[in-house]
Amino acid sequence: MENEKNEMKKKPGKVLPWLAAVLLAAALAARAAVPVPAGLFTQIWNIGTQLIILFSGLVLFSAAARAVFQRVSPSSNHGKTVFTLADSAIRYLLIIVGLLWALSIVGVDVRALLAGAGVLALIIGFGAESLIADVITGTFMLFEHQYEVGDIIVVGDFRGTVTQIGIRTTQIMDSGGNVKIINNSDIRSLINRSNDLSFAVCDMAVPYDKESLARAEKVLGEVLPKLHREHPDLFSKAPAYLGVQSLDYENRAVVIRVAGETHEENIYKAQRLLNRTLFMAFEEEGLSCPVHRVELDRE
């Protein structure tokens, strides 16, 4: 399902350059071959064909730039960050240039427009103040290496992988494939979990007596080094036994804690493996706690 969504998103990007190329060729051929009588229709014809040529040229230039970026495909996260930011900047630049060029084609004096004192106030009135804040914030984030494409970050209550950093927004995708788009200026604080190793934590309950606790600690001394040897891709070293985490008097259990260092992108996989391994090992040694069942009277 997710692949189908991605393909549907890619289709317009594949069709648009071809459509622009056809329009560009048709407009150039029409201007060269079709005789146009003088008068108002001539002006409409010239303006229309010039706008088509402008639109088609900008679309083709944008597609060519994106193809170059995809061809280079840097391997480092910093390289990917720079490329996504450059791609976003080029698209915004093309929009601005295209808009000014289109105004010039229809007869607007662009130089006089830009020189007017009221233009700046007009732009700010349309929300450019927010745009400028987003651009400045994104630039500082890039140079300060606060986060890059591929990093796992937490913004507010949303945790995900940075998939794209634009000149104005940042896209983050969580483990469920949900994408959150945040304005750069709205990112006041964040946690970058890719800077250092994370910990996969497992709490296990053993029967409430010292013999069971001693047996559990002995099992951990055998299982944890073996777990690291079999899965060095998940654990940078053998998970550590941290000790007794809590005492559960109600269920007559001792809760012990184990933690293993792993990379943030493997945190869930490592935690599931740690839970399963310790559960199976304790079951084999008869260290599982009794399960309390509540009987309901149906009468």
C-alpha cells in the first residue's frame, strides 16, 4: 500500500516534464509557422505563447536540476541535507523568477515595481515575514548541524526520521510511514537521537526470593554475552544487567532491568529481541512469575 502511494506521488513529477517539453515545442513551432494578423489578437497570441514557453522552460530546468541531484546521490547525511536544501532553494528561485518574468511579458514594468517603496510592505503583508524566518532558521540549522537528512529526531511528541530539509520546511516520517511537515521557524527545540547510541531496555519479573534472583543473575551472565556475539549488528557490546529496578509486593515479584547499547534506528528491533531472549531463557529455567487470574462468578 505504501509503495502504491509513493508511485502515485511520483507520476505527476514524471509526466510534467514531458508535457512541458511538448508545450514548448508546440509554442515555438506555432510562433515560427503560424501567420498572425495585426491587432489585438497578435498581442494575445504573443503573450500566450511567451507564457507557455516560460512555463515549459522553467519546468524542464527544474526537472533537469532534480535529475542531476538524484544522479549524484551523496552517501553522507550531510551531503543529502545540502542537496535537498539546494533543490528546495532552486524551486523557490524559479517560482520568483518565473513570476517576475511573467509580469514582464504581460507588460508590467518589473524594475519600477521592485523599486517602489510599497512593494516591501506588500510582500510582508502576504506572509514573507514568516518565509524569511523559516529560511534563516533552516540556514542556521544547516551550518550548526543540528540535524541532517537520515537523522532520527523528536520534535514535541513526534518521533521520526528526517526525510527532507527544505528552504522553508522539514519533513519527518515516523515508523508507521506518517509524514509530519514542520516550518523551520516552528522548530524551537528538538532531540537528535542519532548523535549518540541509545539504550534498548528490558524489565523482567522473577519470583520474590533470593534464590530465584541469584539464578536469574546467573542466567543473564550467560545469555547477554551470547546475545552480543550473535547480533553484533544490533548491540555495540553485550547488554548490561543494571540490577533490581523495583519490588512488586502485590505480585510477589522482583523486577530486574537489562539495557543494551544500540543505534537509534535499531532501538525497537533490539528491544524486541532482548525481551524475547530473556523471556525464553527465564522460562527454560523456571523463573517465570505466576500469573494471577480473576475468576468471574457468572451466576
